[in-house]
Amino acid sequence: MKKNVLIGLLILGVLPGCGKKEEMLEEVTHRDTLPLLPTHPAAFIEINRLDSTIILDIKYATTDNFTGEVLYPEARCFARACMAESLASVSLKARTLGYRLKVFDCYRPQRVQFQMWELAPDTRYVANPNRGSRHNRGTAVDLTLLDSTGTELDMGSGFDEFTERSHRGYAGLSEKQKENRELLTHLMTSTGFTTVTSEWWHYDYFDWESFPLIDVSFDSLEFIELEPVDSIS
Ligand SMILES: [Zn+2]
């Protein structure tokens, strides 16, 4: 597809191959500039190329995570093109309300899933690597909201706190914590994402089943992000 045709389709809010979700791409047209765009919905794109205002705090690139080990060589956030577009729309909505997105994890190579499983084989919090995580498909994101001073909103528990306090139905939240979680939930679920019960910070792209598990390093994605990785042997 010619690039100008693709850009035209994006202006209309239609990325070929992306699932239909009317409100999902509605605000793509309001971006100030169109970056270099992926040519296929299964392609990977680095989120900051679409939206430089999204803050990265990629915990698995540090020792500040439940394993205590550095699992990623670099702090980077990649996602399938469809999901990246949706996340950019969520970010725009959040900024309109005076907030910013801060992401903790995006695409995760499947080999890292095996490392995590060895350290914490608990299916409530870590997907069995043989079945894979939706993060391994490039269709999941862990995130929170920052206020206008850059402070994380109080969500009642921290990222990767594997306790009941992180569950969506946890009854011990304050009114403010509930309100903060509801704001993030509303922004995400109205823009093409679905929730899980055990982690307030985790969201899946609604069409995650359309995208297979992969095990490609960030470095390699950097060079093939504008091509559908599934077609690369
Ligand atoms: Zn997650």
C-alpha cells in the first residue's frame, strides 16, 4: 500500500486489519504530526514514535521488579501497530484531562516469560510461558496515570504488588483510590482495551487473539518495526 493511501486511511480512523472499534481510533486525526507509520497492523512500533509524552518507567529494565533482576537490556516500549494507535488515543484523552500516561511494561519477548516463570510460577500473576502472556504478543500494557506535577495517582497498591490489594475487586480502597482506578479503567476500556481481575495496572488490546506470541529482541524489532514481524523467518 502506498504511504499516502495509508495515511489517508489513518486520517479516516481506519488502519487496515485492525479490529473494528468505533471510538478506538477516533482521535488519531487530532495528532499534530503524523510520524512514520507502520505498513501492517501486525507490525511493531515503538510507542514514543507515536506519542513522545508517554513516560517510560520500564521496571524489567531495572532491578526494581518482583524478580530483583534486570530482564530487559533497554527501557523500551513496543506494541503492535493497532494497539500503539489506541494507546496514543488514550494518552491524548488523559492529557486533555490534565494527566499523562506512565508505562511499566509493553511487549515482552517470550524468553523473558520463561525467566519470570522460573522465579514466580504463580498463574495469578505470571502467565505460564508455554501458553504465553499477552505481553508476548505485543498486545498488552502495564501502566498508571501521572497528575500535572508528574506524581503517580494513588491506586492503592504498587505495580507488580502481588497481593489482594492489586485486585480490581479489592474492598479496602479509599474513595480517592477507587476514583483513580476508575479513571484509568474508563480511559482504557473506552479506547479498545480490556481488563484482568488480579492487576489494576494491566490492560489487553481487545483483539489480542489475532496476534501470535513472538520472541524477538527489542534490538531486532528496532530494525523490523515497520514490517509485520510474523512474516519474518
Ligand atoms: Zn501486564
